[in-house]
Amino acid sequence: IKEQEETEAKAIQIGSKDRSKKRVEASCFVSMEVGRKMANMLGTDHDLNFKETELCLGLPGGIAVVAAGNETESSSSPKTNGKRGFSETVDLKLNLQSKESTMDLNKNLDDNGSKEKSGSAKDPAKPPAKAQVVGWPPVRSYRKNIMANQKNSSEESGNSGAALVKVSMDGAPYLRKVDLKMYKSYQELSDALAKMFSSFTMGNYGPQGMIDFMNESKLMDLLNSSDYVPSYEDKDGDWMLVGDVPWQ
Amino acid sequence: MSEDDERQQSPPSDLEFVSNKARNCNATGSGSGHPEFQSTYPDQVLENVLENVLHFLTSRRDRNAASLVCKSWYRVEALTRSELFIGNCYAVSPGRATARFTRVKALHLKGKPRFADFNLMPPDWGAHFNPWALAMAKAYPWLEKVHLKRMSVTDDDLATLAELFLGFKELVLVCCDGFGTSGLAIFVSKCRQLKVLDLIESEVSDDETDWISCFPEGESNLESLIFDCVECHINFEALDRLVARSPSLKKLKLNRYVSIGQLYRLMVRAPQLTHLGTGSFSPSDIAGQGDQEPDYVAAFAACRSLVCLSGFREIIPDYLPAIYPVCANLTSLNFSYANITAEQLKPIISKCHKLQTFWVLDSICDEGLQAVAATCKDLRELRVFPVDPREDNDGPVSEVGLQAISEGCRKLQSILYFCQRMTNAAVIAMSKNCPDLVVFRLCIMGRHRPDPVTSEPMDDGFGAIVMNCKKLTRLAVSGLLTDKAFDYIGRHGKLVRTLSVAFAGDSDMALKYVLEGCPQLQKLEIRDSPFGDAALRSGLHHYYNMRFLWMSSCRLTRHGCQEIARAMPRLVVEVIRSADEEEMDDVVGTLYMYRSLEGPRTDAPKFVTIL
């Protein structure tokens, strides 16, 4: 029985959490089920958590009430006494439905009057603040698209902002992004990258022995020594020596 | 077939006896001839003379008038009309048009109403080119030129044009859609005599076909190639070779996938260009190039004939100085895709003394417009587009810019101005300073916005425009407007042919003033204004004189529109539903009605109800 109750309870939870269309169904389900199986369901399963179900039946925790005489865990309802018969639950259901349908009706009226988000012709003195109206201002969608594309590509390519580039280091747990515009030379970039990735020496990363190697001061020494030269992989996948291509 | 005589299939018979000269018995078997003149010789001579004379008549309005003189003139005019303009493709059927005009070489067709550009009409409404293409293939195999605006053209239609018209020379598609690069590929490959291919603000789907490579080898007759609206990569090497073998090429407008480096190469190939669309006007790589940059200034300097410059789709303003050499000769400059500041504009515009047409973004601010006003004394047409087309309280251009333009550019004939704020004073100033205005389109982007200084409606400003600009034929209004504004328009806008209204007016009276007061009104487009059935009725006397009436989100009811439909049998009254509307509603979402000789069209989609 307990399993049955659990599945029913979960069904209620699932049904009611889906607000959009299933609300009425859920309320039907619940109200009927509640009507019939009050005594069994309630007060026995702690993970029912009626608050969470948000059935919007108007009486939070009211369902719990119906368990005639049973103990309930739900304490939020102000109306703690009185049995609710099936007819009452039916009423609740109907109310819910009609409430929804009036809401829909209102929405339709609004749409008819104002045409899908456009300003209402009935109310000329008060245009909705900053709501986008279909086809207004009268700029051709062709032009609008072009301006939108321009905005996007300039954000990407850094015409008006940062020239962001992903940097990954073997063994590092995650990648970094650098803004190339912040640096004026390869040396600056190299230093910054070293600093960025030296942080991986701290803490728990790199238990495989990377720690020593990536110690910041050691790394700086290495970079500045003649044993190592900075290099990078270009877009063709070739390893290139830093410095051949001018920074600009 | 023109708008003026669409409603008459033949002139009234009393006109037949007006002119002795044009009397023609039965030479062409037209029926009722006059028995007095038995000999056909003098009549034949006269008809030949008429034919020769009418050949010189090019204006379609003059031709329409000539065709009404008598049957004989009607016939001869029909024989000699070589350019056929149809302002509404549904006003007349292809069959009827080809039956009347038998020697047409050029067809100009317009389809959807303008408000379709702003997503106010569901797609697939109609305006299909296909039936016209097929009809003309039979009737005018010698057809050379097709010019379409707001029509739906398929790849098959393009194939038809290229295959069935052997001498086809010129295709211009403005605001069209329905075709793609594969259609273009077929078209250019088969159209051997092609001189002009102009794709303007059209939607071209990317079928990943390399259509530029499909131009036939050998010397090309190409004079104009405009494809700046085509949003697909193109094969640049093929384009380069094409330009190299097109010695007559005068107009070339590139799309944004052409970099400035590539532009350079093309300019070097074609210094004879008169119209140039520069493509992206930025390099293909942001990262610095190892090589030296080409000498762009020299390339522009070599184009001595350049008078019209546009493009700048992804402009890097550093390159702007390259165009200095051509500024002094420019009559037309289109910066409307270039987000530049006043400071970046000034060095350019200060050199453009001959400029007559200027399109620009409001990023140049009032200051930029002041610079325009200071130099461009010959300016005829100005369009200021918004970078950010939203309703905000702040905007970069305002009444200050408009005032400056009105003071500096006295010869202004046409203006389109998007702004967030405008005063009556500035509009009144323009009405007085620019008496030659023919087109005045002001778009105050905030709906119902009054004059910010006086808090008054914008009635007086627009009133001044219609009163003082005696040549005005096109008007678009905006801002807070009461019925009084429309009273002014009705009283003084006697030449107005096109009127655009949005979010304006208080009552039916506004529309009545216009319909009763403007005898030349041809195109009326209204949205979101409180006009109802009573107002609609007040235009019954005039609707046959109009090309169309559009009313969306107003207060029309179905039975009101039905009344109109019943009263006027030659009017097609379309009620267009948007997706969420119920069929049975009495409220009309969109009304689109137009005169037509054909009755309800057969290709209407489900969301259109023809009353």
C-alpha cells in the first residue's frame, strides 16, 4: 500500500508541477483521488511535501484537512477543521478551470484589441513602455538583420571590444580566455599566460607531478632562459616561433 | 496597363466621333466603323502617323490619356506600348494584359503592399511571378527586360526567363524572395545577352551554388551587376575574371563577403565604373597582414567616373580616407550600413559638394547632419536610418539635425528621417525652407510622442508641411496626432498620392478628412489607428481611383468590410488573418483592398478571406 501511495503522491507532484496545460488535469486527478483516498494518502508519507506540489487549489494544505481525523503533517492551512466532500473538490476543480478559461479569454481580447504585442488602439495615450511592437519602427527586416549581424560580428571580432582568445594548457583542468588587446607585445602576453597558468600549481591540481614544474618562479626562469623558446600553434595547425609575425 | 484606365476595357463609344483624324473604319476589324469614309488609304496613313508619333510617347500617364481619345487611338497606343507597368499584379490578369498589349519589350510588376516589409503580412500571401512568366513566354518571346518589386520569384521562374526569352537583357528584382543561388546559376548561365542583373534588398537563399562561376565564358555584355543583398559567399576568383571580361561594366555592387583587398583588385580591373558598392570595406583577416596594404587611394583616384558609392557593410573607419579622391564627383553616397561617428563623417562629407542623394545612419548624430547641411547645398534626397530601431527616450538625432538640414539644403525634395524626438518648430521650419519637398517621411519612433518642448501633438508640424510644400506627393506621419492633423492633410494635401499612417488620429473623422479631401490619393496604408467602418464608407466614391488601401489593427469589422465589397464589385476586399485569429471573429485584423478587373484571385492562401 505504501508503494501505491508513493506512486500516487509522486504522480500528483509530477502532474501539478507541470503548470501549463496539465494543471487542470492534475487538479482533476488530485481532487478525485483526494476525494476517494484521503485517509490513505495523507499524513503517511513524509515526502509528499504538499507545498511543493503547488496545486493552486486555493487551499494550501487544505487537502490534508480532509483526512478525517488523521494526523497531518501539513501545518500551513488556516482552515484546519472540517471534512471536504467530493462536491467541494469538484468545485475547486471547476473554479480552477473557469479561472483558467477566463484568463485565456482575456488574453484573446487583448490580442484582438492590440494585435499580438502591438500597442492597443483603444488606449492611445499610454503606449507600453519599451515593449517591442511587430513591424515598428518601420525598418525593413532586411535592414534590421544586417544591423543585428553587424553588431554580433563586431562583438565577436573585437572591433568595439575585446579580442578574446581561448588558451589551453596541457594538463590544466580548464581553459582560459585572454584579451589580446590588453597586451602590446609577445613578451607581455607570455608573462600574462605564465601567471595565469601558474595558479594551477596552487591547491589540489596536478597531482601527477606537474606541481614542481609549474611553480611560478621556476616557470619564469625557464621561460627566460635560452633552453626554451616560446612557440604557438597557428590556425593551420603548425607550431610557429613567437616573434616572426609582428604583434600588430 | 496603368492604374488610370484599368477600370475601362474600352473607351465609351461617344468618344469615337470626337476626332476626324482618328476615324478608322474596319482596317483592323474592330467593328463599328463610320460609313462616310469608304477609302481606307487616308486612314491608314493617319494611323501610321499616329503609330510613329506614339512611339515617342514614353510616359505611361500620357499613354493612358492618349488611349482614352477614341478606339483607334486606344488600339494604336496598345500596339506601340513597349514598356508595361502594372502597379498591382492582381489588378489585371496576365492574359488580359498580354491580349491588349501585344508588343511589349519590358515588364514592370509590383506585388505585395509595402507594409509586408515590416512583417505585417504572413508569408506566402501571394504575388507570384510564375503565371506572368508563363504568359509572357507565349505572348512576348522577344521580351528583354523584367523589373519586379515585392514579388515571389522561384528558381523555376528564373530558369524560364533565361530559357524562353532568347534576347533577355535586363533583370531587376527589388524586395523579392523565393529564389536562391541555384536559380541565379541557371539564369546567368543561359542568359547570353545579359546586360543587367540587379538584386536589390531581396532575400536570396543560399543553396551553396557558385553562381558567379556560371556566367558564360568569353566577353560579357554586362553593364550592371548588383548583388549586395546576397548573403552568401561568392567565388572571388570567378568574379575577378568576370569583371575582367566585362568591358561595359558600369555598375558593380558587391556583397559583404568581399573584402577590401578583393575590392581593390576589382577596382583596378574596372576603373570605368560609375556606381560602386564596396562590399565589407574591411580586410578579410583582423590579424595584421605581413604584406603591405594595397594603395586604396590610388584605386579610387583611378575611378574618375565614379558618381555613386555605397556598401561599407562592415566598415573599419580607418579605411575611409581611401575614398577622398572621389568625393568631389559623388552625386550619391550610401552610408546607411556604416556605423560611423560625426568625426569620421566630417572629412568625407566636407568634400562632397555635388552630393544629391545621401543615405546614412543616425550614428552621425545631429552634429553629423550639421556637417552635411554645411556642405551639401545640392542635396535632393536624405535618408537617416536608426542604428538601433527601438522605442527609446534617447536618440542620436533630433529636431536639431532636421533644422540644420532644412537651413542648409534648400533644394531638398525627399526626406526619410528616423528619430526619437522632434518638435513642431523644426518641421515647420523645414516646410518653409524646403518648398520643393515631394516626399516627406518622418518617423518618430516613440509611438504617440508629442512635441517634447511644447507637449503639443505634432499636428501643426505636419499641417505646415502640407500647406507649404505645394508639390508634396508622398507623406508619412508619426508622433502624437489628433484628427486635426488629418484635417490639414485633407484640406491642403491636394497632390498627395501616398500616405502612411501609424498609431495616429482620434476618431473616424481623421480618415474621412483624408478620403474626402485628397483627390489624388492612390496608396493609403494605415496601422493601429482608431478608424472604423463609418470611416471606411466615406471613401466609397474614391476607391476605384486608388491602387490600394491597407488597414491593419484598426477598428474595422467584417460586416463593415462586407458592405464595401458589396457596394463595389470591382474591388477585391481581402481580410487577412494572423496566426492566432479565429475565422469567425467579426473583428478584422488586416484589410487589404484594391481595384481589379479580375475579381477574387484564385491563389489566395487560407489565411486570406476575400469578401
